Amino acid sequence: MSFVLSEYDVIVVGGGHGGIEASLATARMGLKTLLLTQTIDSIGRMSCNPSIGGIAKGNIVREIDALGGEMAKLIDKTMIQFRMLNKSRGPAVQAPRSQADKLEYAALARKTVEDQENLDLLQDTAVDLIYENIENSPDGRLLCKGVITERGRHVPAKAVILTTGTFMEGRIFIGEYDAPCGRLGEGAALGLGKALRRMGFSVGRLKTGTPPRILRSSIDFSFLQKQYGDKEIVPFSFDNIMVDRPAVPCWLVYTNEETHRIIRENMHRSPLFSGKIEGVGPRYCPSIEDKVRRFPQRDRHQLFVEPEGLNTQEIYLNGFSSSLPEEAQDAFLRTLPGFAKAVVTRPGYAVEYDYMDPTQLFPGLETKHMAGLFCAGQINGTSGYEEAAGQGLIAGINAGRYCKALNRRAKGDLSAEYVPFVLGRDEAYIGVLIDDLVTLGTKEPYRMFTARAEYRLALRHDTCDERLTQKGYEEGLKSAAQLAAVKRKIEGKAEIIEYLKKLPNVDKIIFAPKENMAAETDENGEDIGESAETLPQIENPGFNQQMWQAALIDYKYKHYIDKQNRRIEKMKRMDATKIPADFDYTKVVGLSAESTQKLEKIKPQTLGQAGRISGIRQSDIMLLMVHLR
């Protein structure tokens, strides 16, 4: 017997960082929304690192805020340490990062969701979709109509957003032990992955992992190097002038030869190398056993000892992810300086889970195979809270647009059409992220870096509001007052630049920098590469200090910004050339069979997107351009 709930506009499956942004967005757009999650107590939980932001990731958080999302506000209210990374580098690669009080963050996220108008919560597990065939669809496209839950509820909806994280057919591994879990102590979401395969989606397996948690009182911190945060805190949210939060230190420690010896002796017991795990893990965040195997010449690896909150004794050991047996973890952990008597509260483990090939998505994150079905986060092959939240917000906006078009058509407006909200690669790191996923796909957990963005000078963290607030306002996610504040900032910067132009010898003071905008950090945020030249020391005559600093950057890097803008305009012309959805690539004379196959699979929506498909040659693009014209 099935139980049918009243119809929703949108159902969001999963209460992680992607699900939070998706459900808040659709509810704030005035749509009746249901957040369906296995455990309401786990909403906003930080499964791995208790931090928000980082290189390029901090930019994504500020982009989410500029568009009307919530993540920046949540971290501003719950941070316990702040650092601006890459301060010695060029402005294009600087980014904010904060340690979070993970318990406080999750509690605030849950409260925000519970208090949101138009948003209901239901604790249950989605095991299948309600769908039907689209009449006269030439490619057999399906239409999503809702979800079916584990307890037999049929919940109708106009659109569904899947943000399943590591829970879809998830399985954890600790040495020889394995169990169906999405997180240690939390059961996997079983059924949906099999259902998606049955519907014709291409579904694979990925893997990630997490380190052990240690009881703080069992660590001798006198052996560790203390690491303080910045005194000056730059709020993640553009709505906040300042952040007043308690600040705590982190610490540094290093592995040693004894640590590596124990790991090597137990390597055969790792599910990563015994064949138990099929999924590919994140290249940029390997387990400690993978580091020891891949870098035998290294006699030590740096680890970050990070508190998980103000009201918990648990400590997070960043860089020490492992899926070795617990007794092996205990043994090599206690070889670290200061950890001789360490007490493990939770062991490290690997988790393998289902994901969908993201090339099955349109740039608006709707699936090509099923109308009204959107996907965001780790189900699309990404890693990280920030990447998930950015996708969740875009999926929410587009599910909202999709539903509004359906609602208008139901009221007799037959001209109403769903037009997806898509950010360009020059507009946001979120745009780069999604374009990479839907155009190139991924075979490993995707992580955002500044090096992935060709136009990173245009994507600085301090300009997110200037680029995106207008767009958020048009979607109903930003207020008129917020938009007015951004316009005042833009006008203020223009006034400062005019002031700078009138200063005597200003161009001799503001010298041309080296074009060294691609500087990166290593996996732990440590600086790598040459130092960029510093901003000129010109006395601020009384302008707002943040505006002053931003205007100096714009003025100093004007040559490079102009050069980049010319490349952006060229890219926009390519992206303005639309390719019809039913375009027949077999009719393009001269197009190779391999290129035809790739173009048929991806179904690029613009000539620009076609040019970014791996293996598509410039000559192929020229043939397409001639044929389209």
C-alpha cells in the first residue's frame, strides 16, 4: 500500500550543503519545497574537514553569498579561526578560509532550514523516482514527477533535485571491515542508485576518505607547532561589515620514518590496494597510505591538527586520512610527536558511493535523459562542501525557473518557456566548475583550483558581489537594499580610480607587475612559487578602506584585466552562437567520426561549449560554425 502526499513544486533529496542551498533557493523563490533527508539531525553536518573556504573554494562561498545563498552567513556566525590564504601572492589567487565549530554550524544550518517559509522537512529515504515517458520525444526522454520513499510514500512534485552526497549506495571501509554506510554510524541510502541505472543513467563509483578524530586531552601540544589565524577577519558574507567570534589556534605536526614503516607493513590490509574498493579517490587529497606509497622518497608529511569546535574535545587530523585497520591506525598515530598517548574517538575510514556521469547534465544541472530532474554535489562527481553548495544553489534556481514556467503554462500562458540560469566561465568559479563537469566529465572527485579558471583575475573573491548580486536580485534572492549597496561600492571604486589618475607620478608608483597570476598552494594551503609584487603604498585620503584596496588592485592590474577582458569577449561571441538541441552532427561534411560521437554525447548548447570538449579540434569548430551559418 502506498501513501500519497500532496504535490510539491520541488523536492530536494539530501540535507547536506548542496541540499541546504537548493531547498532554501526554491523556497525563497516562492515555491512549495520539501527537503527529504534520511536524518534531520544530520542537516549541515561536516562529514570531513571542519572548515569552509580555501583556494578558489573561498571564492565560491562568496559567490554563493552574492547570489543569495546561505553558506557565507553560516560560516561567519560559527567560525573559530580565519586565514586569508596566499597573501604573499597576486590578488587573483588569494582566498579566505575559516575553521568552523562543526556542531554550531550544523545546528545553525538546521535552524535556518526549519525557519524558512515555504519549506517542509521529511525524514525518510528516497529509493525511486516517479516518472513517465514524454509523448513524442524523439530520444525517449522521461519526465520526472516526484519520488518514492523507503516507507512507501509517493510524493508528487514538478521537479526533483538530487543532492545525495556519499550516501547513494554508500559503503565504508576500515581494513577488513566494511558496512553499508554513507558516514560512520549513518546508514547508506540504498535503492536510488539501482533505480537510476534501471532508468538508463550512466552511474559509476567514486571514493573519498576521512582521518581519525582524536581526544584533545590525550595530545601533548608542547611537541606541536602552534598556528594562529589572522587578526583581521574579512567576512565571507558581503552583508557583514565585521565578524566577532572566539579565535582558537591550530597546530602543525609531521609524520616520520617510524610512521611510514608501520603503514608500509600494513599496506596489504588497506582496502584501497586489496581490491575491495573499486571507486577512484581524490588525487589532490590522498590517504596517508597512498602518500607513503606514491612518495617513497619523502621522510615526512605535514599534518594540520585542527579543533572541531569550542564545545567538543575532538580534534581533526588534516592530511591523515586512512582506511587501514583500527589497530594499525592506533599504532602509526602514536608515532607522531605529542601523540604517544593519543586516544582515538572515531577511526579514519574510506567511503565508496554512486555518482552519475556529469556529462549527462545540461549546464543548468538538469539531466538530459529526464526533464525536471536536477543533480548537485557529489552525485555529479565533485568533492568539497563549497563545490556542493555552489551547485545546489544553481540547481535550486533552475528547478525554480522550471517550475515557474510549468505553473504559467498551467494557467494558460502557452508562451512560457523554461530558460536555464547559467553562469559563464568569466562570471564565477561556479560557472567554471559546472562547465568543466558537463563538458569534460570527471573520472575522479573534482576539486576546484584557481588554475582551472582561465579568467581568474576577473574572479577575485572581493568582486563576487559586483559580478553576481544583480543576478541574485533578478531571481528574487537578493533585496533592493543589497543591490543598492553593491552599486554604491562600484561607484565608490570608480571615484577612487579617478582620484588615482589625477595624482602626480602615479604610474611610476603603481608599477606594472609580473604576469604571475597562476600561483597556487599545495594541498594544505601552503604557498608555492614566486611572490607577486605588493600593492603600492599610497596614502588613503579617507575612502572606505576595502574600496580603496580593491580600487588599487583594479588600477595596478588594469593592463592584465583589459587583456583578459578581450579574451572574454571572444569567448562570449562563441558562446552566443547557439546549437539547436536537435542538431544532426552527421550532416556536417568533414567532421570525423570521433568528433561526431563526442558531440552527440555531450550535446553542447553553444559553439563555445563545443570547443571546450576534450579532443574537439579547432578545425571541427570551424566546420560547425560554417554549417550553423
